[in-house]
Amino acid sequence: MSRPEAHGQDWACMSGTATVLGSGSKWGDIRMFYAILAYHVEDAIKALTPQEDAALMTDLLKIHEGLYADGSLGPSARLGATQSACTLRDGMIVDGPFAETKEQLLGLYVVDCPTRDDAIAIAREFRRVNPTAVYEIRPVPLYLPGVPLETPPQG
């Protein structure tokens, strides 16, 4: 099987344990990416004062900087308000997120870890500074990095 490329960048496809196509992981040929999905009661986040939100983001960014420095942090995002979301279901667009849950998906991280336990440890660090959030850890069986995206202007 030839090695696939996506816009000149390596990509990884994992199935079963940690079979990898591509290279460049700090773990050598054994590589597993995990998505850490951050759920929270959106109204609780909206209720934070600007100072409280800034303090929370400062604490989270400290974790990001450490993960970035050791090469474990891939893409991460803080998602916009759920009222600005739409859902495609059965070919129809419906305003808002579809999930009927108390918590909403408000952010995500992709991390490069040798084991599930290492991904859980990272999620525990996020929860240490944001204890009311719920973090779902899920293997990423297909990762296509795409092109680097510019950070949108804040505001």
C-alpha cells in the first residue's frame, strides 16, 4: 500500500490498536490520536464574568502551552454558541444543535498520546482547572490534517 498524502502533509489512519500510515509522531511508528470533547452547561459558561472567563482561559492555556511544548497538542477549538449552530439531518437543515442534553459540546482537543490512559491524564488536567466540565475521550481512527488555518480575528 502506498503512503497517502494530503496536501503534502502526512496523515494517519489507525485501525484496531495503533496501526499507522504516515510518520512524524514523537512516539515513532506507534501513534494514536485522541479527541477530547469538552461538554459543559452552556448557560454556566455564559454566566461567567469577563474576568472569570479570562481566568479560566488563562488556566486552560497554561495546559495548552505545556502540551504544545511537548508535541502532544494538535488542533483545538472553543466552539461558538449553540444558538448559532445548525444540524444537517436526513438532508434537512435544522437550527441549533440536535442533541437533547443538559451539556453541550463547547470545545475539542486532538492530542497525540501513546495510550488511552495518557489521553485521560490530559483530560484530567483540563478538568482540574475547569471542574464543572465533562470530558469525553475518544480515539480518532482517521486524521486528515488539511491545510493550516489562520486564526480568525477576535471580536
